[in-house]
Amino acid sequence: MQVMALQISRIAARASVCVLSRIAFQAAANSPACARRGVNIACARPRRFSGSPASSGWRGVPVLTRCRSVAVLLGTVGVSAAAAAVLSSSAVCAMAARPPLNFDSDKSDWKEAKNKLLSMSLEERRKIYKTDYISLDQVPVWKHSGTTSAKPFYKANDELNQKISLFRGDITKLEIDAIANAANKTLLGGGGVDGAIHRGAGPLLRKECSTLGGCETGEAKITGAYCLPAKHVIHTVGPIAHGSVGETERQALRDCYNNCLHTATKNQLRTVAFPCISTGVYGYPPEQAVEVALKTVREYLEDNSAQLDRVIFCVFLKSDENLYNSQLPAYFPKDEFLKSKL
């Protein structure tokens, strides 16, 4: 009962602030006293009033300043100092009663949470993470092992080679600009890496995703990452192959990687990690998926290397790690390796 009474008092206080504030402004605007003092209410008046002072034209103005402004206007139209003081106190209580932002609650405003997180320092953000984190300097640049028989498809380019990493581990722990999510068309979470990303990010990720209208195969859409160490999640929907791959499936998978990379660079994100897209329940053969991933990333970097610092291929299975290690030298060869194959 005490909690309910407190909630009712807060609602009443906020309502009184908004209603009395509107009355004060309207009355003051028509007051002879304002005319005598040269007060221009039209310039000072907020654009609109609502049930929440934070959503009105007062945004960005300190609470005490707002209350004092209303008190001055009330005094202008003859409201007593005592009454104005009561109103000011009510305003302070109503505005201060707002609960702290909870980044792991679906009751919070996802836009507010997203903007707040992006404005935080790294130290502040780390207090929000729901998991351990792995910083970029803990993910080494991929190095040639010299044990593959793959024939090089491209010229050696050490600058591009320095932008590639192969990481076997949990993609949700990477503290980078963006991680790609192998999502389904609803974008509302699922199994595999999709489910892991949603669990790690918390309910606000689903809340934001519900506003995006889904995602078609090959497309990419970006959201905040909320309680994850990454700053953003780039969602893409891979093709369903079930073991049978034609040009339609290959092009759709190329689109997934291209559109994720384009979304990253469009949003000035310089580090991005990819899971193995479509190789799980969607049935795209891993050995073919690796070739599409490496070829697409290599060709994108050829034209956009200055816009990206690191592309991380993130795998969970040892077999996928072996596939990447065997094929990476063909797409990102070194000079010595290239000469030995000619």
C-alpha cells in the first residue's frame, strides 16, 4: 500500500507540474505585469507539455532551473511565494522520482538506453556488460602457418593481411564496434548464435528489433548491442540451403557479408566480427560458406581498406577453424607464400 501511495503521489505531482506550468505560461503571457516588465513569454515557452517533464520542451534544462522559471512566472501573475515554493518542490520531487535507467529491463526506453550507452566511457560501459569481455588487442592478426596447399587467388597485400583475424570463441564477448548476427527474418531471436546474442544483449535488443519490420535474406540491419561488450549488432539473414547450393544461395550469402560490411562503414564502425552465416540449421556446407566469406571480404577490402581496421572471422567449432586456416592463404597470401606457389 505504501508503494502504491508513493506511485500515486508521483503521478499527481508530475501532473500538477505540467498543468500548473501551462496555466502559468498562458496566464503570464496575457498578464499586464508581463507587458510592463517587457517579458517575452512566447520565446521562453516550451513547444509542448506532456505528462512527463522530460518529454517536453524543457529537455536539457536542469530541474531546479525549470522549477525556478515556473515560480517566477507564477509570481508575475500574482501567485504567492508560498504557493510557488510548493509547486517548485513538487516539480523537484516529480522529476527526481524517475527511476534509474535499467539496461537489462524491457520496461526501459530502448532509444534512451542506446544513446546513453553510446555516450558512456569504456569504463562506464564495462559495468553494464552481462558477460566477460575480450578486447581487440587480445585478438591477434591472423598469421600464415605455411602448411596449406591452397593456390593463391589474389596478389599479396600485407596491408590487407593486417586487417584479418581468425578467432575461435564466443562472439558475444568481443569488445569491438560491431558483431554480425546470423538472424532469422523476424529479428526477434532464435537458436544458435542468434539466441546467444539476444540473451547477452538483454530484452532491449528484441524491443528495438521489433521496430525494424523484420529482415529479408541477404539484407542487413543495425541495432544497439545494449549489455554486450560490442557497441552494435548488425543483423543479417542467410540463405537456407539444406545442403544444396546454387547461384541464388551463393549470391544471397555474398549479399549478407557485403551488406554487413557496408552497414559498418556507413556508420563509421571500424571493427566487425562475423559468425559462420547459414552453416548451422540453414544447411549451407561450411567449406563452401568459408570460400564465399573470404572472397567477399577480400574484394570489399580491396575497395574500402581505409574504412576498416579489422575483420574477425569468429568460429565455434574446431572443424570450422581448420577450414579457415586452410583457405585464408588463398585469399590473403604473403609474398613468400605466393612465390612458392608460382
